[in-house]
Amino acid sequence: MRKLTARSAILSALLGAHPAEAPVSWIVSVAEELGLQQSAVRVALTRMVAMGDLERANGVYRLSDRLIERQRRQDASVSPVERAWRGEWYLAVVTAVGDDAAARTAFRDTMRTRKLAELREGVWTRPANIDVVLGPEAGRRVSVFSAVPQDSPEMMAEALFAPQLWAREAEQLLHAFATSASMRERFEVAAAAVRHILDDPLLPAALLPADWPGTRLRAEYAAFRTEFMAFAEQLLVTSDA
């Protein structure tokens, strides 16, 4: 887990808020309750606006469009929509050539955020149990197929997505939730948990290890988010008084 900083506290609080905006008085109050210095919070806010992480208007800070997209992905990962899996895999094969290095890097990032893994260079795949929406920029680079692998799907899933490693780290986070006492400790665990949830490959149940902790970790994070927003709303009332 990463050490809590003013920037990470602000981002985590706003990413969990709907709408993703708050007055400066509330942000400062929350950060101080988490043990951060007001001066550090105000410096972080100024830098985050300059970096394009936040937008400010009339004393209210909101996430930039780039981070609103991250919030959407975070929300979708916390409450995923899956469909029945019948053994087929989604397959995307790169057919476009000539892009520069920056475009190729952006493409690879897009494929990973869509929970695809690279079987070999230029061949991306995953079980077809979730909708994969690449968008026009990534979509123009690939041809898409449905496929049924001849190799063991369980072995492919482990080789491409390492679900057992993900499960071990999820169990460690669940233990950290259970043993953390203060709001700051729980906040740090929750920030690590939601990052880990974003990395969940969302494999079909048939390809998951026994006693998969994904549902339990999501439930624990959701419970904390409810707890934290009640705590934060009380601070908002206090800061407005």
C-alpha cells in the first residue's frame, strides 16, 4: 500500500464522490481528519490544477475529464456487468501499421484497460464474458474475431492473467481491512483495494481459482465507501456551518 499523501487523498476522495467535485473547505477538512497538513493540501490542489488533474471554479474543485474517465472505469470495475460464458474468447489482431511509438503505447494501454492480454505481439485476447468496447482509435488498428482455443482455457487464463496472484493480493487486502483501526488506515487500504479491483481480469467463474475473493473485496470496498461518504458528508455540514 502506498503512503497517504495530500494528492492521493484528494484524488481518492473525489474519485469516490458522485458528482466528483467538492468545495475547498470540505477537501481541507477531510484531509486534516486523515492526518494531513492544511498547507500541504492547498499546495497539492494548486499543483493538481496546473497538471490538469483538477478544474477549479468558484471555490469548487472537480476532476478533469481525463480522471472522470478513470472514475467511470473504477465504477465499472467495482460493479462489473458480466454475461454467461460459453467457452468463446474475444480475439483482436493488430492489422494497422505505421503508427509512432506514442500511438502504439497508447494503444497497448487501451487494450489493457479493456482487460485484454497479449497472447503474442499484436494478438490480444480474453474470455468473451464481458463487452469489450475499444473505441474508434484502438478499433481502427485491429480486426476482431471470436475463437475457441484448443489449449486448456484454464492454463491460458493463468498464463495471461495470473488470477492466483491476484487472489493472493486480494486476500492480503481483505486482511488489512479487517485489522485496520483508524480512518486513515482504512482509507489507505481502500485506495489500494480499488486499484487492485481495477486490475481484476473479470474472468468467467469456470476459469477462476476456488474461493475467489473478488466479490468479497468489492463488498468490503463498497462498505468502506459508504462509511467514508457518511463521514465526509458530516464534515461538509460542519465546514458549511
